[in-house]
Amino acid sequence: MRRVPLSVLAAASVVAALTAVTGCAEKSDSGGDGAVRVTATDSKCEVSKTEFPAGKVQIDVENKGSKVTELYVLFPDDRIVTERENIGPGTKASITAEIKAGDYEIVCKPGMKGDGIRQQVKATGQGGGEKRSPEADAAVAAYRQYVVAQAEETLPKAQVFADAVKAGDVEAAKKAYAPSRIGWERTEPVAESFGDIDPKVDVREDGLEAGQDPAKDWTGWHRLEKALWADNKIGDEEKKLADTLIADLTEWQKKVGQAEITPTSMANGAKELLDEVATGKVTGEEERYSHTDLVDFKANVEGAQKAYELLKPVASKNDPALTKELDTQFAALNVLLDKYRTDPAGYEFTSYDKVGEPERKELSDGVNALAEPLSKLAAAVAK
């Protein structure tokens, strides 16, 4: 899940990650070295140029503020081109995205809350519409089928969960909770690209915006998770929320096939899934009541690996050393995760509150070892 949901703005902008603009093109020459540079502080979001050539654009961001920030590139209609979360103070990040000609917003979000600091930008020219390679087209088509299949598989599992909640069966609902989330977690960047759905189904209580009332405004899986594990009871409100969850997931399932997907958005989404693991799963924040973090962890890794495997025919031509390193690190992280399977043939893992700090550090190191080369995948497929 997003650590913090974004307000849905009528004019222009909500953010999440995997979607990006369709098409391919030559590298943008939007800076001396082809990059658009963004300097983020606690009060400013400075962009080196407000106009740049459409095409494959590199955005380099430096956080000179005191707060962790996020960077987004937004369509003017609440959809997302690309994002990078969790950019720490004094650190830099680079994003490669495919951007067609048009108007956009670059947004810095210091503290990862609120509407962010926005800059209007424009991509100009004819870039962004050239034909992709057959391998790239095949990767996009296969990934679209994958995300649609995950949504279709999620709905019946979520219905089992919702039915247990509505029946007032706490133990059955607990058992159905984690399986109902797997498809969402595998394709979370695409799911989050519909900014109005993610805050309804996957926000934690501490992710609510200022002024939102948990009793009235908090919905979705984690609201029900708290009721089941912290309160250990199901009331009338939770039964209503179970129906709301199904309605919201049905909306997601209807929309997901129309998500805009490109090779670079797939690569950036894979990296975002690893960021989700690093900031939510390894820390134990995501499933703080149920402690089913390792189920989400595994699903995130599977989703990232699926995107990578589909892009591998493209990336291996452009950067064979990178794909070799990614093969190694994915395999190593999966071996680490398998140590915590309680059913080798199933999808059950050790409760995360039983995983000690040394073991969490080992998992964190494995994530970091994969995240570093994975951050280079978008650039490799954009060559």
C-alpha cells in the first residue's frame, strides 16, 4: 500500500506508480545530459526546465530538505505517469519514464502527506509515439494480461473474506484475510494508479490525511484487520465495510485492463514494489495487527519478478550484466523468504512478530541488494 494516500483533486493530480505514457522515443535532451533536474526541499520543488522534449525522459531528483519526500509526474486528470517514493534527506534518485507530448505536473511531497508542491510542465514535439520493438510490445501485452488475471483472482478470494466478516466469524475472516490481498500486492503499482481506489481499500490508519476521521473515513482491508486482531470482534459497521471493500475492488477489476502500461512503467513499478517491501513489510508496519507481512512481502517480490521476467528479453540486449545481477538477487531473496514458509506447497508464512531483529536485518539486506540493480531496469529498457 501507499504509506500515505493522496487527495483526489478535480483539476489535476493523484499519484501512484506503474502507469506511464504510451509509446517510445529517443532520449529527451531536456538538460545538458538529457535529464530534467528536480531539487526538493521542505518548501520548494524546483524544476530545471518547465518544457522538455517528449519521449523517454530521465528525471533526476535531489532532496535537500529535512523530510523524506516523494516525487510524482502526473497527468492532468488524476492518473499517474511515474513516481519515486521515500527519497530521504540528502539523497538523490533517478527515474526514466516514457512521456508523450502534453501538459503534466511534477510534484514534490515533503513528509509524504498532503497535496504536495506542484510545478506545471510541458512535454513538446513528436517524441513518445514511435513504434516499440516486438519484444517490448510483447512484454506490455503479457503484463496487461497478468494484472487483469490478478484482479480477477482477487475478487473471489476477497468475497470469501467479506462473507466471513458478514457472518461474524472472526476466525474464518482471519484465515481469509491474507490470501485476499495477494493479487493486489503483486500488482500494487498498477492498482495504485487509480488514485481514488487505493485510499479506499489499502490505507492504514496513520495514512489518513489531516482532518479525516478514522471512524468515518477509514475503510478497506486494514480497517477490518484492526477489528479482527486488535478488537477481536466484528460489529455491524465492519459488516458494512466488507461490502464496501468488495464494491471498491470490483471497480478496480473493471478499470485495471485500461491502465496505461509501458516498458518503463513496468520497470519503475517493479522498483516500487521493492520500495513497498523496504518501507512497509520489512519494518512490520503494513500488517501491524495480523503480522501477515511476509505474505505481502512474497507477493510484492513475485510481482516485481514478473515484470522483470517479461522485460528481460529487452533488457538483456541492452545491459546483459544487469540482467545477470538481477537473476542472482531475485533468486537469493526468494531463498531467504522460503526459510519462513510454514507450508512449502502453500502461501503460508511465519507470523512476522515471531521474526527477530537479526532475521529482519537479513531480509532487509536482501531487499536492498535487489533494489539497487532493479533501479536501473527502466534505463536499460529505455535504451
